Amino acid sequence: MGTSLNTVVFDIGGGAANGEAIKAVQTGGPSGGCLPVSKFNLPVDFDALYDAGSMIGSGGMVVMDESTCMVDVAKYFLQFLQDESCGKCVPCRLGIDRMLEIITDITEGRGKPEHIPLLQDLADTVQQTSLCGLGKTAPNPVLSTLRYFPEEYDAHIHQKRCPAGVCKPLITYAVDAEQCKGCGLCLTACPHGAITGEKKQAHVIDPQLCNKCGICADECKTHAITVN
Amino acid sequence: MIRLTIDNKEVVTEDGATILEAAARAGIRIPTLCYHEKLQPFGACRICVVEVEQMKGRLTPSCSTPATEGMVVRTSSEQIIKARKTVLELLLIQHPLDCPWCDKGGECQLQNLTYEYGVSRNRFKDKKSDHPVDYLSPLVERNTNRCVLCGMCVRVCDEVVGASEWSMVNRGISTKIATDFDRPLNCEFCGECENICPVGALTNRMFKFKARAWEVENVSTVCSFCSTGCAIKLSLKDGRIVRALGEEEGAANQGSLCIKGRFGYEYVMSGERISRPLVRKNGTLTPATWEEALQAVAEGLKAVKEQAGPGAVAGLCSARLTNEEAYLFQKLLRAVIGTNNVDNSGGYAHRGYSSGLSLPPLEFKDLQSCDRFLVIRSNVSETHPVVGYRVNVAVKQKGAQLIVADPRRIKLARFAQTYLAHKPGTEIALLNGLAHTILTEGLENREFVAARTEGIEELKKSLVQFTPSFVEQATGIAGKDLVEAARRFASGTRAAIIISAGMGFPGDDAALARCAANLALITGNAGKPGAGVLFLGEKSNSHGSVDMGAVPDLLPGPQELAKDPVRQAFAKAWGAAIAAEPGLTCEQIIAGAEQGSIKALYCAGENPLQAYPDTKKTKTAFGKLQFLVVQELFLTPTAQMAHVVLPAASFAEKDGTYTNAEGRVQRLHQALPPCGETKTDAEIFCRVAKALGKDLGSWNPAAVMAEIASLAPRYHAVSYATLTVKGHLLSDAADREAPGAEGAARFSLLPVDVIAPEAPSAEFPFTLLIGSTLFHCGTLSTRSSAICSVYPQARLEINPGDARALDIRDNDTVQVSSATGALTITAKIIARQSPGAVFIPYHFLSPAAQELASAAQLQTRVKIEKRTETSL
């Protein structure tokens, strides 16, 4: 209690195992909030985390690196909370469902600029009016990511782009012709037959057939598969 | 008391009140969707949120937050309105918005709130809900697409009705209201769920597509079935009743109804109603004019009176006539014909109510403050369901303890702490046994007994023999169970004893009522609200018809006919001498007809051939009558035997008053014009009197009531000018405060001999219990198709063990025979029926349970045989 997040994540936890940059920590279990690295100087105590839009909650922490999409994280936790809602009070039963629907729209490229104030508004009401602790804290994943990572929502809504390359409907896989050695590993591995190309020549991914499973990127020895 | 501020207004409220209740008392409205004053707070809809200064940072649900001292509450602010609007938007996303053809349109809470908060567009979008609509349930249609999950149907069914038919199933976004396994409804069909539903999820199938809510005209009146006297509103469109609603202001029922009240009104508009007078010509009943019919009645009655004297004429009236009509009927017989031979079906039971009970009646609302109940010889949940709701609320919501004594495991036995399954007909031994145990264990209220009663020593002496072992032998109740029940009963501070009367309950009501009164008095349960004996008559005016003197030995008041000054007062008022000799009771009238001493009978709304015991005997007796006039709604078996049939108006077609079981005089208002050429019973009595050359006075109900008030002290304060929808509770000092007013109440001495039912014989091994079902009341409800859609026919209820022994399966046809008669009937195997006894409801024409019964015997013994193919 009182130890800073920095100490917990970097000193005690040793930072990211793969050496990537840390992006955020999610504290307090599913209905907690996500705090960015800039808030890592906060001590782990009730008031500090609550004021920052999260909570101690279960005491759990999920540390995320740059390969994590914060909009997707909010969606993930909302799915969990929707499952957990007992359905008795209106704001929790229907409010979480709606927030999830809107966030799903955003991650699938149907996001609109007016979705941001709408989400904010709805999250406020759910927080204010729900019957029990679950509903009152359920908007935290949405509110905290809106507060600390607005640029990620902007990228999804305005540019139809997922900066972390996580939200499948918003990303495309392509072969960097300069890097590709034409080894054919990706071609044989692709379960959808979306990759074509002659040996020793740069291969091509057919976006119509590509299912964005990422197997090609995993197989490629030369890092020639790009995600946009 | 608690002081708080709501919207800058100082509000004082009692401890335990919620913010919502405090605001309502101060006239401040807070919108709600899931709150109802009859139910426990639920807090699901979140429409009622308010801001409380002491609870900053969140909105507080006012329905479930208790008001506390110094609270500062705001019921409206920008934030509150925003929250309420958002909640409404959420509810409207999947709601079908089929308001143009939804039957709740115009009185839908969601619609009203949407309008009030101006939710003209929805920021959220999704597919509309598309669950299948339940068209299979009788009387109630379920369309969960419109449901807002306020849970009120589930709660009213559990907390008030006690049927627990609805539940919330699944969870989260998949939550819905359903029955077990989502089957169609199979319940009490009281319609309370449909009535309380704030939206169109549960709707009244009888009202479907009949009218928009704003098109109907509501007429406030009183239900015509049982003696609960529920205040109802009949909704009218184009001169037809399209539905019945409980009147929220009604003191007896607070808006609640049962299946009979809500769905049973159809008989009023039945095509089978008699619309013209009928006179028997050449052996057949032929339509006639009123002049002809009245002439025939006058001639018939006059002939008998002249030949055999006024004592050869008798009158039987229905316990469903209004007070004014019952008064005029007995006046017609006493003052015009000159006989006291007048009785009604309540006459079988009235002695208990009027002469056995020295205690004033209980008020229904006070039942909810009782902490002990003894329900004996009363299936109150079925005969008087709305009174049963009060017991449910006291027991289920407020923790009252319940003792049920009944040979059948009736519905209330499910909630009872003590259930005593005694042998049929042994109630008196049981009550005496309870009193004996209380007195021998010293559990009586000595202070009360000393100060307010007399005769305790005689009582003790008379109870000596009722030891637990004696009672065990007589009733079949184990001694330790009796002692436990006695201790439980005596440990309460407010105990109510509930007893029913009616055609289904043969036996000595006076003795039973006296035993119950003794038990109440020794435990000090008198003279305080909710404590005492509640005696429930069967029909809507069972109590009023006794008060009006439509019985052989009482004059209106009721006042004893035997007393000279009483008789003289009436003789003076009516301008006619009144015979001092009490008249004949129902049984004696029928016996008299059989023997030839009764030659003319006037049946006003009474149908002895269907409702009275021993149909065969009654039929023979009526066959011997020189003149039978029947005044009826329908061509009943009795009317079919009549020489003249006079068509009468139904309860919905007349003004008047009923007096219910708590002694509340309530006003009927005419909703429909009389059907065809029918006239009200009051008008007919006056016209008959006129044809006989006498004047009964005005038939205007208000004028008749004024006459009653001038002659019957108990009704002194009743006046049409002051009767409101809450009615008038008969509660003068001599009445309510009887135990204290005269210094000390008298203990009526007990009938020491136990009325022991004869033992079953080898020939007739079963005891037949004849009674009422939940779905019917009297024989009138069998004319309502809605009620018959859920309970069309009498069935024999038999215990599974007995059925097995006789090789009877569900729905088998069986022959039931008694010493009096025999019938064939479908068997229904049901665990609640006690072994050795079977039950048949008496309402139906065929099979008619009363064919088996005998008025002379306390218990009907029967044998049951399975009908095989060959015997058919």
C-alpha cells in the first residue's frame, strides 16, 4: 500500500518480458480502469487510484505493452461485465450492452465522432444510477481509456485505423516486396490460400481472401509481412 | 417522526418511510416504473433517482432509500433529468413501440414518462426485441417484447397473491419473465400481474382490441360475487362492459381483485339473460307483458293467501340483492303478505354471524397488522381471495404466524407455521381443545378476562372434557400439535380468527362462532384493531341481507322480531301489523312445501334447485307448490319450474348498496341500462305490492336507504349523500366497542356436546366435502365464459392414495353415490385432498354436487366407484 506503480511494474515486475515499451496498467479487476505510464508515479492506494479513474478493487494488475489496443481492452472488459450483470436494474443491464455495442462499432470501423460524447454520457449515467457496485464501476474501462487514450479512439473513428494493429477489421496484412525473399513459408502456412507468388520472387497477399489471422507474419523469417 | 427537506419544502414523515413515500405525502411526485405501494421496494428501474445533499456524488433511488433526519433532497435537476432520459432511451431501444395497437396505450407508464421527459429521439439503436408472444395462456396475454423488467408481476404474484407463478428467468441482458419452463399460465388467474404491469407486456385478453383506454367511461361500483365487497370500476364502451378494474381507493380491496371480480362480469351481458316476463300458459312458459305477469303474480299470491292464510306464502331471496332490495323484499312479505317466512341462502349460516358472535367484525385492512392468524373452516384464499391476500401480506411480508386447520391442505397451509389436518366436521372440538389448553396452561390474558368478560368459571367447567387426548380422538389432531398450536396462538398480541360461512359449509355456525369468540376473548383479542373473529359470508350481500331482516326471526337492523317494541316500531312505520311468530327458515320452507303447508313461494334471485342441498327433495317440494314465482337473471332450474318468471336487472344495471363482511356499506352505481325489459328487483317488489293493492313506497334506492336508516339504528348514519367510494363502515359505539361499552362482554356458554360427525359406514366410506372453488362463487359465475375457460366443470378431488386403492386415474369418470343421490363426474387426483374425504364444488348444474347432500345431515357420506366401459 502506497508503493508507486512504477516500483511495482518496473522494479518488482521487471517491465515487459519482451523488452517492448509499457503502455498502461489496468488495476482492480474487470471493472477497474486503465492508467497510462504518465500516471505510474501514483501510489497504490484507494484514493489515488480512485481519483485517477481506476481503483484497487481486487488488487490485480494487468500490465500492457505497446502491442495492446486500448479500445480493444475496453471492449474485452465490457464483454466480461455484460456477462456478469444480473439484469435487475436498467442502467447496468442495458447500459453495458449499449456501451459494448458502441465500442464494438468503433473497433470494427463503424465508429462516428458523435460516439465519443455519447459513450461519455452513457457511462456517466450507468455509473450514477446503477443499483450495485458492479454497475456503478462497470463504465470504468470505458471512462479511463477515453480519458487517457483519446488518440486511440480518434485513430479508430477518424482514420479507421488501429494503431496497435489489434482490431482486425481495421488492419490489412501486406508483403514488403523489398524484404520478401520469396521463400514460400508464408504461402504454405496460409490457411486461406490468400498468398501467391513465384519462388524467389516477392509474394502478394490477396486482401479479399486474407482472414487476418497473422500466421504469415509469425512464419516469416525476414519480417516482410507488414500490418497497417 | 422524521423531518427532512424535499425541494425546499419541510416534510415530516414517520420512521421507516422512504424518500419516495415522504415526498408523496408532501404532494411531491417522483416518477417511478417499478414501485407500487402494495409491494416491497425493488429499486430496479432507476427512474425515481433523486439528489441527496448528504450523499453527494451519486444519484439515490428514492423508492428504496429511507428518509433520515435532516436530509436535504432534490427531486429534479439537470443531472437527474439527464439520467431519467437516458434510462428511458435505454428502455426504448428494444421496446417494439407498437403503441398504436397495444392495449396499454394511453395508460402505459413508459409511454407517459417518454412523453413527460420529451424523449423524442433515441441516441441508441439496436434491433427490436422479437420474442414469441404467448397467446396460449387463458385470460392474460404475455408479450415480453414490451417488458421493462420492473418485476412487479413477479412480486405481486409472490408477495400479495401468494401464487408465485411468475419468475425472472435467465440473467443479464437475457433476463425475462416466465413461468417454469415457459409453459402457458396455470394459476389463479386473478389478473393482478396484468393489472399491475406498467406497460403492455401482460394484458387482459378480454379487453384486447375492445377499446382505447381514453375511450372508456369508468363506472365505480362493487363486485357482485363474494362478501369481500371489492370496489371495482367497470369500463364501458358503446354500452358494453369491456373490462373490470380494481378501484385503488377501495377500502376493502385497495385495487386488488380475484378472477371472479376481474373476469367474471360477463354474465351481465350474456345472451342467455331473460329479457321479458314469462307466464306459464298451458304448461309452458310464454313471453308476456309486465302487466300480465304482475297480474298473474298478484292473483297467484292472493289466491294462496286467501285460501290458506299468509303463513302458506314464503319468500327466498338471494344474498346478492342489494340492501334496499332485501329490505323491500322482507317488507313485501311481512307488511303486504303478512308472513315472516323469509330467508336467504345466507340463512344457513346467518345464525352464526348474527347470534353466535358477540364480537364486532374486523376491518380487512387491520388484518395486515395481526401477528397471529387462526384460519379454521375457511378456505379464505379461494372463497374470499382478496381477504386471503391480506393474510399473505401479513404472513409473508410482515412475519405474522399462521395456524391453519382444515381437512384439505388449502393454499394457506403452504405458508402456515402450524397446519392441523382435522377430520371433517370436528372444528368445534378443535376450538374447544385450543381454549382448554390455553386455560389449563395459564396462557390466557387474565387482565382482560377479569376486566372485560364474565362467565370464565362456567367456561372452564364446560371445557373440562376437551383434553388434548380427547381432542385427538375426536379430531385426529395429535395432542402435541394441538398444544403447540394453542401456545402459538396465545403468544400473539393481535390474533385474528377467520371462519367462512356459505352453502359449502354445513354445520352449526352459531356454535362455531361462539367457540371462536371464546378463544378470542380469553386471549384478550377484542377491542383492538386486527384482533377478533372475522366471519366471512359467502355472497356479496350475505351480511347485508341479514342486516335487512331477510331472515325469519330478525327485523331490519338486525333487531329481534321477538321483541314487542321492535315489532311495534316497524308496524307503525309500515302501517301493517307484524306477526310475532318467527317465520320459517330455508330448510323449513322446503319441508313445508313438501308437506303442503307452504303453497306459494317467491324466489327472488335464489336458485335452490342448484344451490341448496338435496336437489331431488327440493325439486319434489317445488313440484307440489300451487304457485311459484321466480325473479331471475337466467332461466335457472328453479325458474324453469316457475308459474311466473320476472326478469331482473343485474348488479351492473342498478344503484344500491351492499354490506360486506367487515360491515362496510358500499355503493353500487348503475353502469348499463337494464337488459331488454328487465327491471330492478326493487322496482319489481314495489310493482308486485301495488298489484296486491299495497304501497311499498318509492323504489328509488336513496329513498329506501333513508327509510332503512330511520328504522335500523346500525344504519342510522348511512346516506347516499355522504357515501364515498370508501363506503361507510358500520361502527357505532354499541357495535365496535361492545366488549367495553357495556362494562363487560358476556361469554356465551359453550355447547358442551361435540357435534360428532357420524363415522363412515362400510357402504359409504368417504366423507364428501361440498364447497367453493377459487374460480367460482355461487352459481352465477358459471355464466361467465372467461371463468369457464379456466374452470369449466366440477371435478371430484380425491387423494392419490384413495385413488390408487380404487384404481382411479386422473380424468377417469367415476360414479359418486350417497344415501340421497348419485352422479357421475371426472376425477382429479390432488395431493391436497385429505385421505378418506373427497371434494366437489357445488356451483355447477351438472354434475350437481348438491344432489348428493342432505340438509338434515351434517356430513355427506358417499361411495365412489370407477365407471368402466361396460358400466357406461
